[in-house]
Amino acid sequence: MNESTARPDASPESPALFRPITIRGLTIRNRVWVPPLCQYSVTARDGVPHDWHLVHLGAMAAGGAGLVVAEATAVGPEGRISDYDTGLWNDEQAEAWSRITRFIRSQGAASGIQLAHAGRKASVWPETIRRSGSQPLDEGGWTTVAPSAVAFDGLREPVALDEAGVLGVIEEFRLAARRAVDAGFDVVELHAAHGYLVHQFLSPLSNRRDDRWGGPLENRARLLLELVRVVRAQIGERMPLFVRFSATDWAEGGWDEEQTAIVARWAQDAGADFFDVSTGGLVAHVRIPVGPGYQAHLAEYVGDRADVRVSAVGRITMPEQAERLVAAGEVDAVMFGKAMMRDPHFALRAAHELGADTSMWPLQYLRARPEVNDGEW
């Protein structure tokens, strides 16, 4: 981190959650990170982020987060989950993102962007519209694509990508990665989770192909590995490259943590550095044992089996809970989603509660810092 606002390395006695971590050429000030959080707020439907995204992401950077990852951002118009999603397929979008990355950096945080293609789960009504299902073609929707013509429950049947279509998707990711660098992002993440296109290729439940993109694991993983290689070539050797996985489909015969660990190792060999481990999203109506930290053991499994760095996400809401995970070496960082949306200053509060260095408080808010004020949050 080159900004003057970045705090110096914490001492070894600091809580594990607030020790810096270095990945390639980037040092991130702590392990309290913001995952991609879809906002469905581009009302102009042009993929260009605006003031909402600046305030939403900027508040979390000012609130002490180490890494702030922008929402799933489509590499092409047909890759959007909804037409209210952000994009990174043209220069206007890249310029709008650059305003946001400049502010995040000014607060001492690192910025990341999740590059995504929704595949068969694209062209749906945004959550903010309060309608469900596929958006009709005559109301702004579009024909979706997937590895195979297998529909997600309740959505339109997609068209199976041919060889040229797969190569076209790879090219879209390549160009988006180049724009991510131009926009000033510090980290690029590839979205291979939650039932979207790359996950659809990985899982045998959605990939019924018999060509080089389907069948055995090495073929189903080919798209992801090709994306890792072309994105690494675009972002250079010093910029971290993350992959978000769903470690399991929670469905018999589907994608699971063992396959995730194998492919994570392959992805690391191809140029990826860090793995953001979530679950689910490919199959509707599965039974998921949701509870506090319910996915953390899967992140630990992937990290141990593949010997890679991982973050945990999912119902981790208390600083002490996250501190235990990082201090025990189970994960390298923790992604706080809903906790951050409820309280954009969650990282500052966590630092206070765990007795960490709180010098990352913005100068404008310094008079509200507990030890300066009355010692209580």
C-alpha cells in the first residue's frame, strides 16, 4: 500500500484479524474484508456505477476494512444477472470505477472487483424491482447462455455455448481485466461461484458437454483455468488474482469440496493467488445447514488440501468469531457481507473490541474514536 493513510504494519502482538497480509505486490492493512455485494442499482441500465456505489463501497473503506471488493460486475451485457448490474465492458464504465477506486485508496483500503458472467442465471428481474423469474424478451430481457441447455429452476432455458461462444467469453474476461487495471483496482477476482457461468462449467449437474469443456474434471475446469491464465497476462505479475468458489452444490452428484480443492491447486499453478470460499447457488431448493460460520470449515478444507490461501464467508458476524478463525490458522481472512451492510464501520468497531490499533480512523471522525471520547463504542 503506497498511500500515506495506510497504517504501518501491526506488531506480532496485534489481534490476528488486524495483522497486514501481503499478496504479490499488495499489502492489505488487515483481514476484515468486504465481499462482492450485488446492489442492483444501475437504474440507467448501462452498467455504469454511480454515486450509490461510491458511497456504499467508500463508507466501508472509511470504516476500516482492509479490502473492499465491488459487486459481481459483468464482462459483457449478456453476462449481467439483471440489467441493473454494473459492468466493465467499455471505457465509460472503467472511468466511473476509477473515481471509486481513488476514494477507496485514499482511505487506506485496497479495492477489488469481481469479474462475472451470470450464464443461465442472467436476464432476471433485479431484487430492487421485487419481481422474480426471467425478464421477458419484450421487456428488456435477453437470451441466456450456458455450458448446456439446462435451465435453472424457474428461469428460461439457456442456449448451449459453442466453441466460438466459449472463446468469446474468455475474450470478454480478458478485456475486462485490462479495464480493471486501468480503473485502478488493486485486486481482480474471478466469479466461479453461486451458480453463475464458470460454476456452471465446473459442476456436472449443469455441464453435460462431451467436448473439451465438459466431462472429466480437467475438462470442466478448463474454462476457469483459461480465464486465470488470460487475466494474469493482462494484470501483470504484481497484482493479486482471486477466485471465488462455491465449495459445494449441497446436492448429490454435484460439485463438492474435494473437487474445489483440486481445482484451486490447479488455479494457483495457473496464476491465481487467493480463494474466496462460499457455497451453493447452482441448484434451487437444496437443504443448506445455515448457522454461524457454517461455511468456514469448507474454506479451511480447501486451504489445507490445496495448500492455498483462503477466506471464509457466511454468517460470521462477531469480531471474536472471526479472530478465532484467523488466529487458529483456519483461514487467512474473513469476508463480512451483511455485517458490513448493517454497519459500514464494522472494522473500526472490531478493532476497538479486540484491542487492535485504531489509527486507521478517518481524521474527520477522530473525535468519535472511543479512546479519545469516553472509551465506549
